Amino acid sequence: MSYGLEYGHDVAARAQPSARAMFIRNTYAHLAGAVLAFIGIEAVLLSIPGLGEEVTRLLLGARLTWLLVIGAFMLVSFVANRWAQSDMPAGMQYLGLGLYVAFEAIIFVPLLWIANTFFPGTIQTAGILTLTVFGGLTAAVLLTRQDFSYLRPFLAVGSFLALGFIIVATFVNIDMLGLFFCFAMVALISGFILFQTSNVLHHYRTDQHVAAALALFSSIATLFWYILQIAMMSSRRN
């Protein structure tokens, strides 16, 4: 990510109030659009008879397949983030955001199909909880205007540890998707939301609203992923 004064655009923290306000509005408008697009894609995919079950069987049928999906997701994330940078043409930026949203929607199909089929009501509950957590963390940053960039090394270490645990669990039958792991991931993603929201205020340039929206969407989607699993496991125990 390139933060700084380039192409005539200042970082939001040093920009004129009107330019900063416009950047923040554009960022969260694009984030809302990405969330709505994700919901729309999922609604279409899950409405196709048999598709949810088939995708679930395909993606979760073998451990190696899921590892390949994780690898493909990392590659798509890299490409999408690169395309979303403001030094790319506007069409390429939106293509990057759209690519990321579409790939996330495909990955979510198995989890949403299982939740909708066997744990009715958990999707709505997880959605409300996700928006509540995201809204609270966003409000905390916007009101305090604190710069959470110091979290970067801790988040990097936490991400590598989480990825390592997931890969190990794939091979040695460790149930890393238990409540403890899911709550730990919610805490980690909450840190990312604080970090990325403070970047919106302090480090993104005012022409980087697409890239900022993509970063925030990646965190809110991941937060929803683990909160939904918590809701499903809680429903199973009741």
C-alpha cells in the first residue's frame, strides 16, 4: 500500500476537510455497495437448486481441495488489492473490488448452505452481530481519531499463526474451528478493523477509496465468517 502525497492527492489526515469528508463518504459508500453485492451474489447462488450442496461437496470434500482454495484466495486477494490501487485506471480498481467480492461469495457458499440448511436463523443473527461489532469499532476510531498503525506487526504475527494452525489442522485432525479458535479470530479481525479504519483517517490518500473499501470489506467478511460459526455451534448446543 502506498501512503503519501502522490498524483496531487494528500493523505486524508492532511487534506482539506471537504476532501477528507468526501473520501470517507466514498469509502463507506463503496463498502456498502460491496456488502450488498456480496449478499446479492449469495442469494442468487443459494437459490439455484442443488448448487449449494454441490459446491459444499466440491470445496469441503477433500482436505487438499480446501488448501488449494486457501491458496487461490491468497492469490486473488493479492491481485484484487493490486488492481484496486489508485494508480490503476478506475475500471481496473472496480474490477479488483468486484473480483474480490465475487471470490468471497463463492468461498462462503458451503458455510452459508450448511447454516441455512441445518441451523436456520443463524445467518441473520451473525449478520446483526457482525454489523454491531463493526459499527462499534468504527465509531470508536472515528470518535477518538486514534492511529492504530502500531498494531501492524501484531496483526501480521497473528495472521501467520492463524494460517499455520489452519494448515496444520487440515492434516492432523485438530479441531481448530472450535469456539476458542473462532473467538480468537474474532479478536484478531477486530484488531484489523481498528487498524484499517484508522488507516482511512490517517494514511490513505483521498483518491484511494476503492482500495480502502476493499480492505474494510475483507475484514467484515472474515468477521462474519467466524461469528457465523460461533452462532452455529451455539445453536447446536441449545
